Amino acid sequence: MCLGIPGEVLSTVEGPLRMGRVAFGKVIKEVCLAYVPEAHPGDFVVVHAGFAISRVDPEGARRVFAYLEELGETAEGHGEEP
Amino acid sequence: MRTDIPLSCPVPLRHTTVQLAHGGGGRLMRQLIEEVFLEPLPSPALAERHDSAVVPLGAERLALTTDSYVVTPRFFPGGDIGRLAVYGTVNDLAMSGAHPLYLSAGFILEEGLAMEELRRVVASMREAARECGVRLITGDTKVVDRGKADGLFINTTGAGRVPEERSVHPRRVRPGDVVLVSGDVGRHGIAVLSVREGIAFETPVQSDCAPLAPLVAALFEAAVDVHCLRDATRGGLASALNEIALDGGVSLAVDESAVPVDEAVAGACELLGLDPLYVACEGRMVAFVPAPQADAALEAMRRHPLGAGAARIGRVTEGPAGKVSLRTRLGGQRLLDLLSGEQLPRIC
Amino acid sequence: MKYVEEYRGAEAAHRYARALRSLVTRPWTLMEVCGGQTHAIVRFGVDQLLPPELTLLHGPGCPVCVTPVELLDKALAIASRPGVVFCSFGDMLRVPGSGGDLLSVKAAGADVRIVYSPMDALALAERLPAREVVFFAVGFETTAPASAMAVHEARRRGLRNFSLLTAHVLVPPAMEAVLATPGRRVDGFLAAGHVCTIMGMEAYQPLVRTYRVPIVATGFEPLDLLQGIHMCVAQLEAGRAEVENQYARAVRTAGNAPAQAMLHEVFEVVPRTWRGIGPIPASGLGLRAGYADWDAERRFGVSAVGGREDAECQSGQVLRGLLKPPECPAFGTRCTPETPLGATMVSSEGACAAYYRYRRFIGPCAPTSP
């Protein structure tokens, strides 16, 4: 289900169907942005089957590492509420 | 003599018609070759299953190989069908250690093919042959009804001379040998996919199609005792490694993080759900060399422009024939298996 | 690539592995719901980093694997019609119906094409007005908004030669089917992150309350999976059962509102048969009456077409977490990727294929301690 890859929005074309160019590293693909009206050039979006399904939240993106740091502090490691 | 696949279970050739996967460079193709071709057409040279047959001709040894080219689209970033038809066959000669000398070319043309396009392909072939130092000395042309061929198919046969004392063959591969790859993998497959309808995307990736004979020559000039060579074409690096492991009766241990993959190829693979290790190349080879000579071999390859990105990716180990294991970036192990057929883009 | 590479670091992965070892006090069995997660686990060897007490089971989240034979047979019947261009994701091409697969009907002359997006199929319909273009709409809540937009656009643009063969399925009912199975082995779930991206987290609250299992929405990279496992095990060890979100960079609690609105506009919830599992009520999506003209089943009159599953295939037990692939008597003998008995052996996401491709030599599937 769910091959979703993060890419950077390069440009958007407004219209009946919001489209845009999204860069995945050095690969660029035309993607439908209708489901991420809040995404603008410079934002990263998760793309699945030609559709952006979510804008990547840079704050949320650091959680994986922050969680690990906290585990390091409390050696026994209890899951924090995300 | 028949080379068994010790690993694959006794799977019957169940298909009653030819499937695309029978040409995909994977397990089904191997099965087709064994059961439909090798059994009824027994010949010691054929049973060797090398990229070229090497046969005695008087006091000398002749390398002979043939290959057909059906790529769509016929023109793709970095190359075209004409260039492939020369390089591919010349490369198969080079993989048996031969100096490529002569080519034949057979053309199957579909009624209605633009003459201008055919001229461009032929010009490309002339250029490629000049570059490889081979001469195109005989040919054939057939025209078929519209719909009986997809525009243009080319078959080329290559002949070359194998220098005395030289033996480049899967059965020379030994546990302890080092596995080298001549550059980053997956460019050709991604370049072709990038212009295919329904999948197309923008990328700077160009096909890596190139003649490998100069690179092979560089290895021998450096006095490397090359045990085996194989160009990674259909099915990519992983399939080339599997073939050698099966035919050489050895296991291989490959380090995933050592395999060079260009950033743009990696990006396209993420997007399409492909494993770059299985994506086609047309100008890359793997070399199996004795461990003490590995550094010299790597250096010889890197000095040549076609081998500038060469890397040491693994080694030959004792173990079941055909087992290729990959050490993942996280330090885990997984099997690098022969695929059933061609790798398809996945979304799910 | 940003937001990819940094989640694959070996050093951080090993730190997570150490944290898990000091956390676990007894055996736990977790199920990763999504086939994409299964794929990543096996591809990167994430399971090999886990302490021996932890077992991962592969869930029903592979749309290719759960699409029923009946729908595949409809696909084969439609694709074989003259004039039809049948478009599909690459995943579906090798999945066997009762009379072959899409590649074999292609070999027999059908026009079957791989597309990256349903919008590519729509573009084909625009370009080939004399042909009937059919898109095989498989997938979970992640993929359904893409199909919904394609058919919505077809109506807006007045494209009458485009239609959907709809096989969309919903994840929470399948998780409930796993939980309700007698003898279940699953103590906690790694929910499918991209499904949650669309639908949000609310649908899991009733499951957590009724069955007392932790459910952690989890991403697809090795560090995501390791963190998701850690969060799930931390709940189990503490005796908690809650819905948590590991995949915070992409999942919001309420999900994606515009995508949900489009799903609601185009689709309605319908009962669906799952391959290997059987019928599950309210577990699929079908086109609403307003889109009936774009329904391929109706257009091609294939409602009655459809065969049955190979009796020997035990994929249903695999999909429900009752059986590991190598425990199936047909695994690797009568059932291989060349001659698959069921879809789990075909799809690159399928649990059986993943084991066959990556683990056959390495032996039993039990997680090995690092």
C-alpha cells in the first residue's frame, strides 16, 4: 500500500486541479497537490501514486532522534507520549 | 551436460506460452534456456553458459557471441538501439577475455518505419563500431508486415580472438576472490524508464551504455589474473552476481553500502519502488580477481574513464552454489536472489 | 534524499536496538500492518536487530495480496475485451486469478499497461478517445484518494471512455478481523503510517478500548520501525494500551481533510471479500451512484464473473498472523514466485515472497539476536 516518498515542492500551478513539480533528490515529477493546499514551494510533501498526501512537518521529523536522546538519558527507557 | 540450479526447487516450466518474464534476465529466463534450449541442443560450448562461446580455430581460440536488441523507446537519454547493438555484443566478447574483431548485423524492419530513423540508427552503429575498433562485415535485412515487429529489431553477432593463456570463466572463481564493480549501477534502466509513457519523470540520468573492452584491456595490462568477468545488463548487478555464483558453484558475500549508486538513480528507485541492484546497466561489469591483486585491479579500472567509479563490493565465500548474501547497511543479512522476471515498478 | 537517508543510519538503529534490549522483560508479538513495512523490515534486516523476545508478524496490509480472486478474474475478463486499455500498478500484473494473471492475458494480446498514478490512466483516456481505458483501483485508504480524484476529474472533464475497476479496502476492519480471530498471537500493532496520513488516528480508539492492544502509527524507514516497536513494547511492558503516533512528520490526528472529503464524495463503504480471509463487512470502498457511469464492472457487465481461491494456499492464515510463511507446507516447494499458489507469494510486499527472496538461505524466520 503505501510507497510514500518525501519530495520538495519546486513550483505549484493553481487551477481546478492543483498541480506542482516535486523534486525527489535529482528526480522531478509532476504531482497532484490538491490534497495539500497548505504546501508551497520549499515545503516537503509525502507523495504516493502521483498525489501529495501530507506536508512533512520539520518539527515532527526530529522526534525520532529526540526520542532516542531521551532514552539515552533514562537508561531504563520508558516510552514518552508523542 | 546440464547445469542444475541447486537452489530453486524442482519447479516445472508451467507456462504453456512465452511470457515477458522469460526474457527478463531472471529465474524464468534461466529455466527457459535450460529446458527449451540447452537440453535439445547439447554442445559443450553452449553448456559453458558464458557470455561468449570460446572454441579452438586452428592454433588460436575464437570467441563467438550473438545478441538481439528490442529496446523501446529506440532513442533514450544517453543512447539508442544502434549503439546498444554494437556495445552489447562487443561487451559479451570482452567478458570472455577476447579482443573483439568483427560484427554481423541483422535488421528486422517493420513496414512503415521512418527511413530517417533507420539512418540515424545506422549512423549510431557506425560511430559505435569505430569507437570499439570492430568492423561490421556482413548483414541481413528483412521487412515484416506492419504489426509484426515493433519498428526495428537488430541482431548482432560478434567474433573475437582470445589471447593465448588467457582464461576468463565462472569456473575459475575461487573462495577468497574479491568482487569489483566497474562503476555505479542502474543508470540504463532508469534512463529508459524516465521516457516511458505512464511512468515518465525528469532526471539528469543518462544510460551508461559504453564499450567495456578498453576496461578489460586495462586490467590485463596491469597483469591482473582476472578469474571472471560479467557485464551487468538485464536484471542488473544482482542478476550478474547470481549467474556467476550459480555457474561458478560458489557463494558470494556483498556489502550493500559499498555498491555505488548515483543519487539520481537512487531517487528514481525510491519513487518507483525499485531496488537499484536489479536495475539494468549497459556499461558496467563485475570482475572477480584474486585477493592479493584486488588493489591493483581497482586502481587499473579507476585510471580508465569508464571505470572511474569502480569499487570493491564483496568477496567469494565457501558455501552453497548460487547463494548471494547481502550485508545490509544496518549490519543485517539478506539474500540477493535471482528475480522471477523483470522488476516492475510498484506503488503498493 | 532529505527525510529518507537520515532515517536509515546504522548508528542510531543500533542505539534503538540497545534500548529495546534493556526495555524487554518477556516475549511479545507485534504485527506490522502494512506490506511496505514488511518490505523495509526484511530489506534492511530490522528484525535481526531485535531482542529474541520480540516476534514480528506480517499483517494484511498488502492490497495486492488481499484483492480477491473474483476481482482479479473480472480484471482479466475486462482486459481481454477488444478495444480496452487496461491500466494497473506494476504490483498487480503477476498476481494469479483463477485463470492466469494480467501478464498472461497481455501475452494473449490484451493491451495491459503499467502506470505510476491513476492520473496517468486518465491522461491515456484523454489521448485515446476511441479506446476504453480502465484503471484497476487497488489499494488501501492511502491510494483511494488518488483513484477518487481520477474518476472525479473524468466526470468534470466529461471523459466517458474512462472507468474504474474498484478493489479498494479499508485497514481498521481488517485489523479487527485479526484481533477477533480465536488464538490470535498479536499483542500490539504498528499501524500503517500512510493510511493514518489520510484517515488520522481516531478509527483505532475503539479497537484499543475493546481489545486492549497498543496501536502505534508507524512510518516506513528503519528508524521509524524501530521507534514504533519501542513505543509499542514500552506500552506493553507498562500495561498500557493506547493509540500513539510515531510518524509525527506525516500523520496528524485528524488526518487529511481534503482527501477524506474527496473519498466521501466519490466512494461509499461496502462489504468486501478479502483474499485468504473471506468477507469482512464494511471493509471496502465502492463508487457512489453518482459515479456509476464510471464503474467498469457495470460498463462491461462482469458482475457475475469470478472464481475461487486455490484450496492449498494458506495465505489467509499468514495474513491473520496465525502462520509464518515457512510454516506453510507448500512454501518453497509447490509455491514459489514462479508458480505462486497465492498472492502473498507474488507481490514484492507479500509476506511469503519477502521470506522467499530474502531469507530462504538464512534459515528459519525466527528473529535472531544480534
